[in-house]
Amino acid sequence: QVQLVESGGGVVQAGGSLTLSCAASGSFSSINIMGWYRQAPGKQRELVAAIAGGGVTNYADSVKGRFTISRDNAKNTVYLQMNSVKPEDTAVYYCNVDARHGLFSSHTYWGQGTQVTVSS
């Protein structure tokens, strides 16, 4: 059993900052890639940022330079620091974790989603 619990969503003014957290718990050997996705009304879910175990990151062009993804491997937690937020950042944000189960098995898991609303 693997559970992902997200926190940190809410309402923030344009230009402000917000930090999201996602903690993984349950049964797994280790975690590979951790990431954040978002889905705005009427739009497809898109990758926001991802981070590998060694710290290599990948960002969507729309958030590059404004958002920072990080992870705490000891706590099995991934964070998304959102700075200089814009109204178009409004969406439900989902964390995603690729977890290993033994040496040869890996599965992805999704968080429950947390609403981020940027007011203008």
C-alpha cells in the first residue's frame, strides 16, 4: 500500500508565493522520480516539474524561473515552491511518485490533488 498526502494548496494573490508538499508512505523499496502535475478547468493535465533521486530537475516552460521543485528523500516528500504566481497558474495540482517494489518492479501513484487559486 502506497499513500500520497498533499498539502499547502489555497488562495494566493498574483505575484505571491505558495509551497506545496506531498508525502509518500506505505510499502515500497525506494522512490525514483517525483513530480507535480496540474489540471485547469477544460484543459488536459500537464507536467509542471519533476525531480529524479539524484536531484536532476525538469520544468514546464510556463513555470521555469518561477517554480522550484525539491525533495527530501529521508522524509519521502516532494515540494513545489511557487513564486511570482499568475492567474493562469490556477489549477488542481497533483503529485506523482514512481515507486520501486523490489529490484524489478515499479509503479506510479497519484496524490488526491490540491486546489491552487491565484487571485488577480
